[in-house]
Amino acid sequence: MSLLVDYVRQFTRLQRNARLYLISNALSGVSLGILLLLYNLYLDALGYRADFIGAVQFAATVGAGLAIFPAGLCVDRLGGKTVLIVASLLIGLLGAGQILFRQALPLLVTAFLAGIVSAALLVVNAPYLTQNSLPAERSHLFSLNLVVTLVTSVAGRLLGGALPVWLRQLTWLMGPLPFPLSSLLAPQPAARAYQLALIGAGLLAVPSLIPLFLLDPDPQPRLKPADGRSGGARRILTEGVGGLARRVMADWRRWLDWKVWRPWLGSALVLLTLEQGLIGFGAGLFIPYFNLFFVRHLGASSWQFGLIDGGATTLTAGATLLAPWLAARLGKVRAVVLTQALSLPLMLVLGFSPSLLLAALLYPLRQGAMDMTMGVLQAFSMEVVPGQWRGLANSSYQAAYWIAYSLSTPIGGIIIVQQGYSAVFVLAAISYALAILVLWRGFERDPQEATKGGAGINQTDPGAAEAEARLR
């Protein structure tokens, strides 16, 4: 109880933008839970097979992967508030298309475009929270943000499971409808029930836009001409075409010089990008197939898996509240390494378990141990890079994770067909272990000092110093 009181106090002390951002996430989390639970079931009720459902997910992942870096540039140039509002409005429009369109091509196109827009929401999260918080409160803020999303998504899953059942009982809504509605809604009763529930989820997300419009504007960066020069046109006039060409060639030679790149190979940005890529590759091997593992392999019903999955999310949310306490005593990196390492034996036993009861007990424990320090790792990954590079850094992390995830997902499906489920759990555990090793070896010197010092990335840049000074 005291832990919850402490988080309530932390919330009241947060900066205004951070509080509004959390409120927006809480309002949209219920809709997110409904969508995650029902959308694949809706496509199945429309008559699409698992291969097409996988293609829709792949299209969204590819769209997000392609847009990660441009989204990071948009965050750095336009600011978090603008990106949050525009991306939320666009994702609402595209989400409506995914629900109302029933043909294969429009579904794939809207999924791809929704993935592109969702990249902006993925990228803006960590830099915006970092910008609107002080170093001492970031662990609590990032963990609270995750808990809010997890808890509200559990509520959405429970509501999403009940809505189609209730809607199917409304015979007047399942019968013939007048022309405008009949052309938009699915003719099959089961598909229409899912579709109406998804439309309801979209309407529930509308109030989440209000806190975004109430956010304070982002501070405008003060741009300074590099080396006393004021732009490309002026350099052409003063140096001439030949001088500009020589300068470009010199820049290329400098960037191709191994001595320039060698310090970056051990930098925090590269190490954390590699760590996220390994985590993404391991997750893609088995996470998309957990429902099949429980329902087809272990014989659970979809209702039982819904309860198991909801219980795992609830446990993860509770464990996430403890993460800042653990990070304060062990250091951010040691806390992440310890909890993720504890998840590995749980995952291996889960993969080889022949018992539904044992798997139902291990699944929440594995997920809780692996994900409870995610907020701590997000805060650490933002603190070890200069302020003006945080959008690029978060884009790198997200791109590495999702590209690796999308590549390993079809590999996992092939392995399951050829070798069974146990093999993908073993390979995923190896990939996770390598990620933990990269994190530990890269920052084992002193996790707290690495957070302060930049872990190999130059902190003498005046723009970075100015950004950090604004936070302090």
C-alpha cells in the first residue's frame, strides 16, 4: 500500500506535461487492450486464414520499421506535442479504415500506413518523457508510464472479451440494416459483433486526445550556424563550386576514416541498439505464437488463455512498480541484468513444459521478470546519449527491435512446424542471453556513472549541455 501511495505522490510532483501524457495513455490504454484482443479474431471471422493475418501484421511491422528514423527526425524537428497530436489523429483515421475495410488489399495498405504512423508514437515516447522530467524522477516516471498502459490494457482485454458476446445478443443489430450501415458493417454476425466492438474501442480513445491538446508547447531549440557559416547557399557564394566540392570530399574521407568510427563501436548508442536487436530477434521467435502454444499445443481454451495472459500483464504491472526501488539499490543496469537473467530459466522450463497448469504458472513469472525493468532500461537508454540525439537514439533502438522482430517471426513459424515449440524457446533464450551479456559488459564499469557520463558518447557538445541544464 505504501508503494502505491509513493507513486501517487510521485505523480503529483511530476511536471505538467508528464502528468497530461500519462493521463492520455491511461485513456487510450483501454482501447489498445480491446484492439489487441479482438482484431485478429475479427479478421478470422471475416474468413481470412492465419497466413493472411500474419501478412497484415508483417505489413504493419515493415511500415513501422521503414518510418522509425524519419519519425525520429520529425520528433527532433517538430517537437513532441505536434508529433503526438498529428500521429494520434492519423492513427485514428487509419484504424477506422482497418475496421471498416474488409477486402484484402485495403486491409494490407491501411496496416502498412498505420505502421508508419505508429512509428512516430513509438519514437516520441522516451524522448518526450525524458525532456519533461528530472533525472531523479525518471525511473518512477518511465515505470509509471508502463504500468498505466499495462493496467488499462488489462481492463480493455476484459471489456473486449465481453463486448462481442453482448452485441451478438442484440438481434436488431445483427439483422439486416439500412443501406449506409449495411455497406460499412460486415454481413456475418460474428464478424459484425467484433467490428462493432472495435468501433466502440475507437470511440473510447477519443477523450485521450484532450490531454494532448493541453500540453505546453515544446521549447524551441536555438539553432547556431556551424563554424560561423550561415547555410548552404551562402557557402556556395563564398567558396565557389570547386571549394564546396573539395569540402564535401574531405567530409567523405573523414567519415570513411576508421579512426572516426572506432570510438562509436563501443558507444552507448551502438551497444544499446545491438541489445535491442537481440531482444527483438528472440521475441519474434516465440511471442507471436504464445496463443498457439497454449491453445493448440497445451490444449487450453481461448478463454483460459485470455485469463492467463491478463494475469501475466497484471503481474508485470505490479512488478514494474518495484523496478525503481530495485534500480535505486542495485543501479539501473544491474537491476535490468538481474531480472532479465532470472527470466531465462523460466522461459526454458516453460518451453519444455507438457503441463498446462505448470505453463500457466510460469508464463506470468517469465513475462514479469523480463519486462518489469523495461521502464528503467528506457530511462537509462535516454540518459546516456546527449539531449539533441535522443530522437535518433530512440529511433535506432526501436528500428533494431522491430526489424529483428519482423525477420525472426517467420523463422519461428518454420521452426515450430519442423522442430516443435521447444526449439524456438531455446533459440530465444540464447538471443536474450547475448543481449544481457552486451548490456552487462558494456556498462559493468559503474552503471550510475555511465548514466551521468554518457558511456562513450561525447558530452562536451554545447547543445547537449544546454539541454541537460534545462532539465536540472
